[in-house]
Amino acid sequence: MTADNPTTSRASPREVPIAWEALEDAFENNAPEVHSYLNLETGDVIRIVDGVAEPTTHARISTDAGYMRVEPVSSREQYRWMERFIATVEEPELHQKLVASIDGKGAFRRFKDVLMSFPVDRERWFAFRSERLRMAIEAWLEAHGLKAQERDAWRVPTADQVKVAVERSEQVVPARRARAAAAEGTRQRLRDLIDVLPVRELDIAAEFLDFLRERRPLPRSRARGSDRPSDEPKKTEDEE
């Protein structure tokens, strides 16, 4: 490497599809018995819980190069997020309740319980937390030579598309129902005929129905050809 031709020793980051919501949940959950891994091919996040998953499963995933262990945000850092959010709350009553809620053990649960009664600020907290989780995720990805790639979103059909699909199904269903009704009517007619047939003709009727059931359509080539079977040898002039 020379000054005239500088090169970077760091390889280009590997692009990985990211399911942000699942990855945010993994970064937020720092319970010691929970282990989360990012699938580097699909972007899916799997969660392995001690005592629930098979130990062999955890051992296999942890040594698989196709998975990256998720390093969740520490409780201390998440506690700082609550402090910073409280500093942005202007309503005196809510501010006071939130300050009291994070004092002592169980701070995270009490904090969320207080916000349940304040839907606007609750949504504001979700956005605040999500932004910090995303920043933590991006820093983690960069540290491991990865680059987030948005996964293809599931396309929700428009109202017009749903309407067209429903209209098509409504056109098809009546036709199917009509055919089914006609078939059922024919079956009922046959039942009625059987009821009035003389006993001596029931065997003949049964044999004829068996014949119809077992009958197979002729091959296309024979149906279109002459009456002579296709495998019958043609007669010569001498034989005639």
C-alpha cells in the first residue's frame, strides 16, 4: 500500500435484511435466561430460553456461522432512557409520577404502568425508546461489519383489489352452486326412479350403473379414427 494508491483494510459491510421489530425486542430483552440470535441470511430473530429449548439446540445455533448473537442493551442503559424521557415530560402531574415510579426495584414495570393512563405520552415513549433501540442496533451492526437492509414489506391489498377479488368469487360461486344443485337434482331423480322400478329390474339397473361407473373414455386417437383398433394389422389384398 502506498500513499498514491490508498486502500482500506476494512472489508465492505455485509448487507443483512433486518426485521426491526423483532430485533428491537431482542435488544430490549436482557433477561439472563434468554438468548437471541440474528439469522444473517433471512434477518429472522430466534429466541432460545434456558430450561425450555433443548441444550443441543442452543449449542448448535451458538456455533453456527449463519447466526449472530444479539447483545441486548443493559438494564442500566435502559434506565437512563427512562430518565431522559422523563426530562422531556412537561405535564407536572405525569412528571412527578414518573420520577417516583423509577425509584427502587421494579422501576421498569411501574414506569409502564404510569404511562398506561397517559396514552399520548405513552406513544411518545414508544417512539423515544424505538429511536434509541435503533441507534443501538445500528452501532452493533457496524461493529460486526454488517449493514441493515430493509426487508420487503408484506403488501397489503388495496380496497379496490379486494373488491375485484370478491366480485370474481361471487361470479364463480353461483355457477358452482348451480352445477352442484343440478347434480343433486339428478341424483334425487335416480333415487325416485329406483323406488318405482319393479323388483325384477333392479338387478339390471344396478348392473348398468356399475357399467357407467367402471367405463373408461376411449383414447383420443381411437375416438377420432376408424372403427378398426389402432393395433389391429391391416389386411393385405391376398387376405381380402
